[in-house]
Amino acid sequence: MGAGIAGETLAKLLDGKGNVVLLRYREDCASTRQREEGFLETLKKHPDIQVLVGDLYAGGMTAEAQASAISIIDKLRQADGIFCSHEPSTLGMLLALRQSNLLGKIKFVGFDTSPPLVEGLRRGEIHALMAQNPKKIGYEGVKIIVAYLHGEQVLRSVDTGVVLVTQENLNSPEIQKLLGL
């Protein structure tokens, strides 16, 4: 769900054409792998968008992600859009773009809403963020545990949803509540 929204958002920001970089998380993480594959599947609906880099893994730390992004600086200079699939890769990419003076030159969609990412959105350095709902995630997780402990059959996967956050809706009461602001 979030991957499709992220892909469609980036495609809209690019007017349906251009070169895109995907900075992945780690190969062994199923949730972000599904997110990344969903993003790429969504882009297939837009034949004038080409993926320049789709197989670069950032790792779990911001510094690793920043180093990964810097390692493809020539590709980033050719890119019109970027998608990062989790918080450290989004923040690492943001730092790499700052370091390389590429901010504002590339449409940037990221995942998660830590304070530095929200600030990047406010400043126009990031164009959209995919926000998860930690309260709903926690609530659904506790419900599943209680049901399991009572011997009930539980779902293997529960979609807790995501919300697209942009400069336009950042100050809305719904988004402010979601972000805990």
C-alpha cells in the first residue's frame, strides 16, 4: 500500500517521466523488500520513468546509507527522483544530497517521519514522506498477542496503513496528531 502511494507520488512529481534512484534497506528484511518491490512495480505503470539504480542497499545505519548514496553520486546527478524505503536510508540520502549540493534538484520521497526528516520536508528538501501510525501498530500488535495467548488463530500479516505527508498537509490536525506534534 505505502509503496504504491510512494511510487505514484514520485511519478506525479516527475510528471510521469525521468530517471529514478531507489535506495534499499537490507536484503534480509521482508517488510522493506516488499515495500521496495511494490515501489518498482508501481513505476512499471509509467513507461517514461527509468530506474537508474534499483539494487543498492543502504544498511541499517544512517552513516552507511549516506556512504551508499555518496558512492553513486554520478547516478544521483542524473536522477530526477529518489525513493528511500526506511528512516535511516531516507536520512542518509538527505545528508548525502546536502553534502553534494543536490538538494532541490531531485524530487525526493522517503519513508518514516523522524524529526530530521519532517524538518527536511518543511524546508522543501524532501517532497513527501510516508508516515506509519505507531499507535495503531502497537494497538494491533497487542490485540494479536492477546488473541494468540487465548489460543485464537491470528493473521500472519496486518496492514496498519500509511499516510502521505507533504508540505501541503503537514500542518493539518490529522498529520500533526499522527506525528505526535
